[in-house]
Amino acid sequence: MSGERPDDWSPLGASILKDQRRAYDEMRERCPVAHSEFMGWSLFRHEEIAAVLADSETYSNVSQFLAIPNGMDPPDHGRYRKALDPNFDREQMARVEPLARGIAAGLLGPLHSGIEVEFINAFATPFALKTLCAILGWSERQWDCLGGWVHGSQQAAFNKDPVAGKHLASLFSEHVKANLDARLDFPNDVADTTDALMRTEVDGVPLDDDQIVSILRNWTAGQGTVAASLGILVLHLAQETDLQERLRKDPSLVPAAIEEILRTDGPLVANPRITTRAVKINGRSIPKGAHLTLMWIAANRDPRAFEEPGAVKIERDTADGLVWGQGIHFCQGAPLARLELRVAIEELLAKTKGFELVGDNDPDRDVFPGNGFANLPLRFS
Ligand code: HEM
């Protein structure tokens, strides 16, 4: 490790982006607390990331942008989180499941034996975003526009481009507000999540339009992560045909397989924190006000936390996994994301006899802040 103003690594270096999993494994062992201009202080080890997640007083989430509830600390965070939790409860998930299953079946319908499909654009992305539109009671056609926003936002984050980021944020805001205005003009017969958000109050005050935009920005990004996860899961099953067959014969194993595959190959690279006081982590002094990045992919593959961390063992206990985070900011959308992933994989297995990767090489990976695929060519049988 180097001296006073260390730049231990270059997160956007070609060798890192070529294979993020391998690169972060290497960083975790060589330099578990590493500084870079781009990411601030990156933590790679499970134990140290878990300690940060358990201490929201020292490690703040407060963001310069309105971000509900992820960019908030207690006590505000808890108040907003509590108000939004019912959108992901059992009753809501029971409402969503048939909607998601119908969307999956519709997208898989045109597939027949021998056909080659680019899975991300033919299934993963439209499935995740059409499901969000259905939950909100918006027309399904809007998925494409939300998909453009997800893609653009990832590029703006990669390029650290505030102008593009601001432009996209205002397009997204206009889009959401048009849906809210339309709802005022033409109320829906069926209660849906747009109605629920418009009726949500925090301390007796209804959410305003900008707050709803912020919430839906987070949810839409979450659906981008669902789409990336589907690519990762399906590539694994296309290459591990024994596991694919096992799940087809016994779909009750699908949820455990999802957790374990995503533990070894995470769809989301990192989330930030800011120190509220000077701290020492793994021997390194980090000042107050420093930016930290919690490297999920590295933590979930830490051999100190998981034996044979790179091996997919679906019987493994993944309770300590950090795929969904931990502590007060644990993924609020996890019940929905888990449901969507389970339904999509169940439908894919039930409606096909098999699927395999077209070509011999792994498809190219997306890069920070994601780790999915832009393209995943599959052949169905
Ligand atoms: C496979 C898909 C997903 C993964 C792997 C994932 C992962 C995560 C992780 C790791 C965090 C913790 C961030 C932190 O501690 O800073 C988080 C937070 C969050 N996620 Fe997800 N997420 C997914 C999908 C979704 C979806 C579909 C939604 C909503 C529709 C969603 C909504 C949220 C929200 C609101 C938070 C912030 C919670 C808080 O601050 O209290 N996520 N997610």
C-alpha cells in the first residue's frame, strides 16, 4: 500500500472492467481498503462492509440529491421506509405475482425449439420494466422509455457526467409527473401502486410529486438490477445444464439457486456511504467526510465468509450474504425482486426443454455500476 495520498487502484482500468469479479477478488486480497479518485475509499471485505452497514451513525447515506429512502439517515429514513414498506408486503406480492407471470408467459410465447434469441432485450429488460408498469397501473408501452432511462443513468454514472445525469433526471421527472397528472384527470378503477403512492403520508403530510419521482427513480433502477440479475442467472443455467435440469424437475429449489448464483456473481457493484467522523479500517486512516464505496461483489465472494466462495452450492446457507445489503438500508424491493426472479426462472424452465449459450465465449460484461450483460444470445430447445 502506498503513502500519504494513496491511489491504490484505478476502478475504470481496462483490466478491471474486463472481468470485475476477478479484479475485485484480487483487490480484496491485495488491498482490502483501497483509495481511488473515482470511488473514494472502497471496501472489499465482508467483515468490514458488514461493520459499516451496522453503524449508520458513523457511515451516513445522506445524499445531495433527494433520494427516498436510500439517501436518508435515521430518524427520517425510518419514517419514509415505514410509509413505503406496505408496497412490498405479502398482500401486494400476491397481487403482483399473476401480473409478472402473465408478462413472462407473453414474452416467452414466441420462443420455439431451435430459435436463437438475444435474451436481455427479448426478455430480461422488458420483463422487469413491464412488471413495474403493471404494478404502477401505467401502460405497458412505457417500459421502453424507462429502459432508456436505466441505460442512460448507468452510462452517466460510469462517465461521472453531471450534465447527462441532470438531463436524464429531468426527463424521468417529466415522465413520472405526466403519469401522476393523468391519474388526477382519469382516476383508475383498480387500486394500484400509483394510487397508493399518491395517498401515502409521512407524519400526516402527503408525498409531493418530487418525492414520488425520487421513490420511482429508485424502484426503476432496482428493476434494471432485476434485468441484470436475470442475465447472470440464465447464463449460469445455460452453462450448468445439470443444475438447469435439477431446477426444471424441482422448481422448489429455484429461490435458493437464485440467492446462491447472485452471491457468486452479483448484479450490482457498489453503494456509497460518507464518514461522519475520522475512522480506521483495516489499518487505514480515513478522514471525516470521506466517500466510501461498499463493494458487494467482492464481499459476497470473500473466503473468510464463505467456504469455496466461487462455487455455486444451492444448499449453502446464504443468510450472511450481502446481495441485498444488510441493516436499515436492506433492499426494500427485495420481496418484489425475489418474486420477479423466481417467476421468470420458473416460467423459463417450464416453457422450454433446455437453453444454451450461442457461441463458445462468455458474452461481454456491463461495467460499473452494473455487472450484467448488454447481450446474451441463447438457443432454445
Ligand atoms: C436483483 C435486484 C436487486 C438487488 C440485487 C438489489 C440490491 C440492493 C442493495 C444491495 C441495497 C442496499 C444499498 C445500501 O445499503 O446502500 C438495496 C437498497 C434498496 N433497494 Fe434494492 N436491489 C434490487 C432490486 C430492487 C427493486 C426491484 C427495488 C424496488 C422496486 C429496490 C429498491 C430498493 C430500495 C428502495 C433500497 C433502499 C433501501 C433503504 O435505503 O432503506 N431494489 N438494494
